[in-house]
Amino acid sequence: MATILQLEGVRKSYKKDEQLVEALRGIDLTINRGDLVAIVGPSGSGKTTLLNIVGCLDLPTSGSVLYDGRELGGMSERELSRYRKENISFIFQSYNLIPVLTVRENVELPMVIERKLARSEMRRRAEEIIDAVGLVGLHDRFPRELSGGQEQRVAIARALVKNPMVVLADEPTANLDSHTAEEIVALMERMNAERGTTFVFSTHDALVQRHAHRVVSLRDGLIQSNGRSVA
């Protein structure tokens, strides 16, 4: 299986109240195309910092990050922003939908920002992925008219509409009841299988961990274990 992301000797430190905090202390991690990886660990373990680096929202203090064989450390901020926009999508636990936009308009938004496609093609792609995530007939609803699970499905559709290399999900089931969480995890698992989309989760949810291909456990900025999930 082809490697899509490789971290080598990644360290990240920053100052807080005049003290040096070592959030990551030498991370070696490989993620393959089509992986479904859960990053877990207690508060302060470094998982948010790791997710930010994987998402190209931050750069390491030292070490290297390669996406699809390309070293990101030498990129300018503008190049990094464009690379992130074209290749990585995010799913947040708070959904981050625009309340005055319909379901379809929320899903179209990443394509509208890029301005690369005709309006008709944006609409076609948005409607196709909305239906694929189980929201047939809800294209013209507003977020306030949806359940939490439906809002999360919209967020997933928005993340997938550009066919990104990697989708990062920050606690994707945190605000959902157990039944809805099961449905959302099953949906992402299906998208992973059908589309080959690579998912990386930051999560405390045992359900997500059970369905992941691999669970990467962090503590004190170091990887404690990196193995296959036990369903």
C-alpha cells in the first residue's frame, strides 16, 4: 500500500508562560493511502499538536513531514496554504456549518472558494455526495432544521466533495448519542472502503478506535503504541 504521509523525527516545542513546552518529542509515523487511523491519548499527550502538523496547520520545530513524497518544510506559507486547501479536508466536532446557507450551499462552499469549477458542476458534485451520505431530499434544508447526526453528515459531505487525499476528523462523535455515533462511524468506514479516502481521527471514543485500522497512542509527546485495532 502506498505511503501518503510520513513523519520522521518530528518534534514540536513552544513557549508558555516563559517555559518551554515540548509537545512532541520525536515522532516517527507512516500513514498509507486508504488508512483509517485513530490518534488517542490523555489531555496534554500531544495529539492535538500532532493532528495540526498532519493537517499542515503547523510545522514541526524539527524533523520532516512528507505528503505523497513531498517535503513540506521548504514550502512558503502561501504554498503550504494552497497545498492544504487542495489536498486535506477537516471534520470538526462542532460541525462548523454556515447557518444561513442550505445543505447544498454548505457542501459547495469549498469549491466556491477555489473558483475552479462551473456552477453547474459544483451543484452536481455537491448533490451527488449529499445523497451518498444519506441526506437525499434534504439539499435545501438549513442547519437549524437538521438533527446533530444530519449536521455531521453534511460536514462529512463537505469534507469529501473535493476528493481530498486525507480527511482529518477531530472528535467526530463527541456531540452525538451512541446510536447516531454508530451511524456516523459506519458512514466514514463505508466512504473509506468505497472511495479509498484516508481518514485520521483524534478521538477518545472507543467506538471509533474499534473501527480504525490502526490506533496510535500518545503520551507525553511520544508514541506509546501503533498497532492494529481490535474490533
